[in-house]
Amino acid sequence: MFEDDVSHLTPTSDQISPIQTGCQGIKTWCSLILVGIWLAVGAGSHDIAWAGDHQQGVATHGAGPLPANTGIDVHGQMHIHPSDRCPLCAMRPARYPEFSCGIRLEDNRTYYFCSPRCLLSVWADPQRYLKMTAEDIARITVRHYFTGEQIDGNTALWISGSDVIGPMGPALIPLNTEAEGVAFKRRHGATRIFRLKALSRHELQTLLRPSR
Ligand SMILES: [Zn+2]
């Protein structure tokens, strides 16, 4: 008697009504919304952790990202601490020794970046990313791609559009001489070879767009 009741209440697949199908659709949407909420909460907690890390022993500077523990020295050399964060993407520059680079400001604050792509984004639009002007930038230190030597990014020869991938996608490559640029291009390709002083900030912004 009981088994008969159960079999009566349990529909077979071809007995599922349009209303029940609709309910399944609603469940699917609810699941997607819950996943969305979970992702949003996860991203938020990451931001909180970042701010917390920065506040350990480092003075805050207004509402913007915090500067490095130890800045670029008078010889233009970087001193990246494992806890320093890229002010654009929040990754740790110490984890990218081939690509890490830095900007020292006129007031002696330094920001270290995961890669030249983040650094040049600031150089191209300092107001947007760090609430400062181009005149506030005193020094750019980048790593020579072949030797790892720390060189001046303002006078470096830059390569874009090669096959080298950095922490933030297609890499921008610092070198010194035209001959190095030719050698690099032969090995890795290039769509543009330039020096910063020959490029307007607007041109650089265009060059940094993801499609380039
Ligand atoms: Zn970055």
C-alpha cells in the first residue's frame, strides 16, 4: 500500500510538467547568483588582506596605495621587500625578479611594480593611477632584459609586441642600445622599438592597450 503511494507520487521523466521544468530553470539561476555572490565576497576579502599587509610597519599615505618599505637609492638601485606590493595589480614584485621595477618620486617615496607594464601605465597616466603629475616622478628603474642590470627607464630602449610574456601578459622589454634591440627582435619579434622621451603619454597609453 505504502509502495503504491510512493510510485504514484514519483513522476517518470516523461511525466515532468512544464511547471517543474521551470522550477529547475529557477534553481539553475539561483545557483549562478550564489556563485556570483561567492566570487564577489572572495574578491573583497582579498582586498582587505592586501590593505592589512601594507599596514604592518608602513605608514599610510592618504587613501592611495602605500609606498615601498625601502626606496630606490641614490644610485638608482631597488631594494624590494617581500611584502612590497605593486600599486596597480597588488602582486608582489619580489616574486618577479626578471620583471620587477620601480618609480621613485620627488618626495622620495618609491613604488615597486610587478612588471614594466604596470610601471609604464603609471608613467603614461600618473594622475589616474597614483594621483600625481608627471613632474612628481624623479626616477624610473627597470631591469635590462639580457643582463638583469638595473637601468634608467627614461633612457632605456623599449621593445613592445615581442613573444615574451610577463606577469601582466605581453611584456615590455627594457634594453640599452639599438644593437641590443636588433638582436632581441631577431629572437623574439617586436612591433615597436622606442625610447620614452620620443613617445607622448597618449601614444604610450594606446600602446599599452590589451589588443596591442
Ligand atoms: Zn603590477
